Amino acid sequence: ALEIDPAYEGALLNLARLDVAAGDRVGARARYGEVLERHADHPQALDGLALIALQEQQPARATELWQQSRRANPDALRPRLLLAQQARQAGRADEALE
């Protein structure tokens, strides 16, 4: 698919997920970055980068990315749930209920 259309988001997202599964966070980050260059608030790319940030022990960065996704996609459930889960795990129950 990328040979036909190098900017095809679906293929870039799938390859990024495969990169993460193979332990290639650098490759995944680059592919998610390509998607975000075209659509700065793409929810799946932001989510993928947030999950990488958590793997790299950067919870504050993950929070920033999920907040960006929530602002850009206010009806999306996933970023809200993940932000609530992260707040609950950090002992911020009041924030988790927002």
C-alpha cells in the first residue's frame, strides 16, 4: 500500500504497531510522526506515541499526548479512559473522575 501511496495513514499506523511489537520504538515513533505531520491531532498516532512514552517511563509525556487527543477529539472515549486510568494509578482519584 505504501508503494502506491507513501502517505497512506492506515498502512503507516499498522507498520508503527508492528514496530512497537518488534521492540522498534524508534521506527514506530518515526511512522507515527509521519502521520502527525499530515494530521497534527490524529488520535491513533497520538495514542501510539503515548503508549511508547509509558514504555519509556515518561508518564507526563503520555498524559500530554492523551490530553492533546482529548482536546482535538472531545467525543473520543479512549483518551479519556486512559487519562482517568493514569490518574487513578497515580493516586489522583478526583482527577480520574473528571
